[in-house]
Amino acid sequence: MRIPLLHGRSHRPRHHRCDRKTVAAATGLEDQGAVMTEPFSQWVIEDKFAGPRPAWEAVGAQLVGDVAPYEAAKLRMLNGAHSALAYLGLEHGHAFVHEAVADPAIRPLIERLMRVEAQPTIAAAPGQDLDAYAEALLARFANPALQHRLIQIAMDGSQKIPQRWLETLAANQAEGRHCPAILSALAAWMRHVRGDNAVNWGPVDDPMAVRLADLWREEGPGGMPRALFGEHGLFAATWRASAGDFESLAEHLGQRV
């Protein structure tokens, strides 16, 4: 028996009562179970079937030999940018993704993160256009109809940043490349778990919130980067910061190394 792998992506915003009114106005029918979604969708299916299969490519699915490059692009480019938008955007007073990506202080970092820092770490599959993917993501982020809340994306950051940022940092580090955009976002996440956004956005929602708060009290801004990303740091298994990385993080946190 073979079970082909599947990678799919289409964002569905939280349902609102006004959505049913929109559907009723467009169709003349009342649908209590209406689901709103974005125009963009991506379905990538591993073409490794034991026998005949439906012609899913005829309705927009991509049949590929390996879904891994598409999953890597989703994690490092889409999700990595989303998390950066969340922590940087909340600090700037934004509630939604489309607001954060429109901020001229944030957008250049997001573009650099995707195109310069994440994209070179992905071994693209044949026919996988990562430049076009980045363009499509920027258009998606700018869509105000999605109403994608930054505080929702910011949840559980300790469980997300290894795949979204730290693996990208490690891959670039191995090639001697620096990642200022991800480091800026990483510092914003560190400030978030310190509780800097709590006044405006509520308490930190993370399974490691207590442990991270304790580390902040014990280490302070001067020691926190090493407590997280040093040789024996909390996330050292995925990425260990270099001296230059520590210097960058310290600068973002207003400290000296």
C-alpha cells in the first residue's frame, strides 16, 4: 500500500456573522455553514500511487515527485514571514497581517526574509518558482479581506520558530551568510515573550511562557540571547548563534555584548 504525501494551503479566516449575509446577497440563499476563503490555494500531491488516480491536475493540483521542497518553502517563506509580521507588527500597533505588511518599517524586512534569507536555503523542485511564490505571498498578505490577526499567529511561538526561523539561520550560517531580517524578528519575539506586548495584546499565549518569563528574570537582556541560542541554550539543538549574531541580538535588545 502506498500513501502519497500531500501539501495544501489556503487560508480560511475566522467565521463572522456578516459572512452569511454576504453569501446570501450574492446567491439569494441562506447558508448557515458558509465557509469563506481566500482566492489563493495550493495543493501539491506526491505522484506515487499504486494504481490509477483521478486527474487532479486538471483542477489545479500539482502532481510532483517530492513534496519536501514545497513544504520547506511554506515553512521558511510563508510561515517565517507570517511570524515576523506578527511580532514586528504587534510592536508597531498593528492588529492584522495586511496592516503590518503595508508598514514601510516592516515590509522591507519581510521581503528580505523571504527572498534573500529563506529562499536560498530551499532546493527548489523542477518547475517550482520561488520568486513567483514570494510575489504571491506578498499579495496574499496585503489582502484586507482575510482579517488574519497577528496575535493569533504569535501564539505558541516557541513551538514554531525552530522550523520557521532557526533552521533557516542554521542553513545560512553553514554558508557564511548573515540574516539581519530574521534576527530582527527573533529579537521582537524575545521582547514579546518578555511580556512587552501584554498591555496592548494580552498575556503571552505559549506552552513555554512561564519558563521563558523565568529565563528573562534570571538572565536579563544581557544574558537572554545566550540562554536561548548559546552552546547550552534552550534552542541550541536547532541553531547556535555566532558572535556576530549575539552582537546583532544585543543591539536589538539595547544591550552591549
